[in-house]
Amino acid sequence: MHFSIPDTQELNEGNGSTFIGYNIHINGVFHCTVRYKQLHNLNEQLKREFGNDSVPSFPPKKLLPLTSGQLEERRALLEKYIQTVGQDANLVSSELVCGFFLSAQQETACNDKQDVNLDVYIMNNYQIKVRVSTFDCTEKVLARALKQVNLPSEYVQYFSLYLIKIENTNDIVMLRKLLDFESPYMTQQVMRSATRLIIRKNYWDIDYDTELLRDPVALNLLYIQTLAEIEKGWIMAMREAKTQLENLKFRLAKKEYIQFAQKLKYYGFMQFSQCYCDYPQPQTKVLVAIGDEELSLRILGPGNLVKEGVFKVTRMRCWRITATNSKRITNSENGSYSNSVHPNSTLELSFEYLMSKDKLQWITISSEQAILMSVCLQSLVDELLLKKNGVRKRQCVKANAKWTYMKRDGSCQLISIDQNDLDSSDEQITTAEHSYEEPFSIKTLQEKFSSVSFKSGREFVENHAFEGIGDDDL
């Protein structure tokens, strides 16, 4: 998960005084504006819940008003703080953190809570009209949408809501996967371009397909997605394969259709728009796809010649997201905040790859979807580690603790499952990833690659699956 605080803004407190608001972006999209004291209150509660040693250090308070230099220093330190929280699976998945960011988004929107109709789609453009509250979190909106198509509640965890945009050519561009601590309605409101909410499966390992094939509704959702991805060319099928698929489609043999498609290239992958990479040489035009424990680069050459390069995620030591000229646009008249990146800015995903036994090399992909690529890599690694530890996809737990959200004016309100209005009629409970106990360490790898300069810093996402690699894997 990628947190950032690209800048700040001065806001009016209502009594003539002003305060500094820190603009938090999550996975590349503006999420909320909060005060220093609100994050400080969150930190104090995290320390009570998880202990001082498990929570990153928080920027200290200052007695006197901040100078411009001190303000910039605090912004950078707060950004580092929330990035560190975001990299800790236990912290970022806690009810406290989820409740804080959902409440902060609600307060930033400055809208009254009201019921609205929200359009949710599946991959064949079928529209599901869902009656939700403007404050409802992603989990609840997803549960209600899937309940309308009669999907049993035990299968809801296998799907997620994604935000997409449709280009003039009718191509789908994946923007981001929605998080449990955001409101899909409010997230759509801050997007400058027209977007659509769609339901897609939420896993990488095709072994989970077996469970979905047991239920007719889940089977139909999986079939519709597979059908759409083959028609769009996201799943590659040669002429003979297409003929067999058409026969299965004509017979409405949905289960057999999926089982046949599982054997095709790029089944279960996330496909990205055309972008550029510095491998094998600078400014190489490529198509990126992520899935099946790998990142695939299809190199586009003259005459539609395509060459493929494959990078296994278990050989990526770490990766990072960088941006250039990433100034954001603030509406100074009403204090509202745009999620738009400056037209000249570039997002880059760079990963350090074990090319051979004693050689690590940085590879950089320049793409507007770089953050989504990073999120996909992280979720793929998380799933790999769960499988390695013999744990099924997710374990469900109920969180009973009551925490508070400090508002900008200093008043507090409870944050909990009940406060977020996730009622029992939706038959949903909070889900949390099973945590792996062994901490990641690169000490032995540093000794092994003594000639390689290892960089440190929280801008890097360390790959916990990398430590298991051995000489026999190279």
C-alpha cells in the first residue's frame, strides 16, 4: 500500500484562526486532509494497542509556530510515519487504522451522510444499482452488490471492487483496487475523469477457482470475467483455442469454458496499458501483465513483433515508486483538493532483480499505473506467503475493540464496525490477512552479494518472498 503526503494546505478553523492540513494520498489518489494532532492521537492509540516497540516513531511536538523549513520537515516525517505504518500488515489492517482513514475521508468530504444509488458493474457491463450511504465503506458496498446477484456470503471474500475508466476506443484502463477504509462513493467524487466501479475476482492462485466453481452464482461471475478478458485479448488464445472456446460458449458449458481458459497464457493476470521500460534498453515500449508469480514484459517491436521477458516475483529483492514533477492542484477558493497528477509528471515502478547468482539489477517501468502494479506485486507476494505457511486465502475475525477518531476541532467520536454502519443484514465480518511470523532480513543476502551496494530506506518495499530463494532456484 502506497501512502504519501505530497503537500499541505492552510485551512480556516471557523473562528478566524487557521491550521495546516496534511494532504494524504493512498495508492496515488487523494484520500483525506488531516491535522498533526489527529495523526498524533492515532499514534497514541496504536501504541496502547500494539506496544511502543511495534509502532514507528512519531514526529515530536513543537512549542512555537513552525517556520516554512520546519513545516516541510514535519510533512516529510509524517509521510515517513504513515508509510511505515502502511508497510506493517498488522497495523494497516487493524480496525483502528481502517476506522481512522474512513472517518478522515468522511470529514474531509464535508458532506452530510445520506442514502444514494450507486452503480456497480460486472465485466459484461451488467449494471447493479445499489442503495448505500455516502459513508459506506468498500466492504459494505461490495457485500450489498453481490447480495443483489444472490452470491452466498462465504464467497464475497473472493471478489473486490475496482475503479476503472473506459477510453474512447472502449478499452478498459484499471485505475485502482478500492480499499476497505474508503467510501467508493466519495472516492468517485474526487476523480476528475469519468470512472466506473466493477467487480473482479480478488486472488491470484487459480486453485481458488475450484471453490467458486461449486456455486452457480460465483461460477457465473468467474465465467463472465473470463469471457470478457478473452474478448479483450487480455487472455491470449490462438485460432484453434478460440474455436473450442466458442463451442463451449455456444453450449453454455461455463465450467468447462473456465477450465479450458485456465490453460491459456495470461489467465488470472492483471493487464496494464502500454508503457515504457528501460529494459532491455531505454525507452522500450512494453505491455505489462502481473500474475502467476511473475511480472511479464511484452516488448513491442516493429511490425507488431512481440518478445516476452519474464521476471519472477521471488527474485525481486525490493521495489519502489517514484514520481517526478508530482505537484498537485489545490482549489484555493474552497480548499477542495484534486487527485490529478501534474500533466508533466511521471510515475515509475523500479524493482531490483536477481538476474544471476551474483548480479542484482534495477529495472524501471514508467507508467500511470505504476502504483497499481506495486499493489498487485504486494498482494501477490502476500498470497504466496500465506500459501507457503499452509493458510487458506483469508481468515475472518471480529474486532470488538472501541477506538476514537479525533476530528479537526479536537472533539472525538467512536470508530468501530457499528459506527461504520456495517450491519448484520449484510452477513459480513471484518477480514484480516493471516500474518507471517518470520521478519524479513537481508543480512545473509548482503553477505552473499558483498560486491553489490544495498540501499536502505522506507521508500523501498522489501519483498518477503525473496529471502526464501536459494542457489538451486537460480
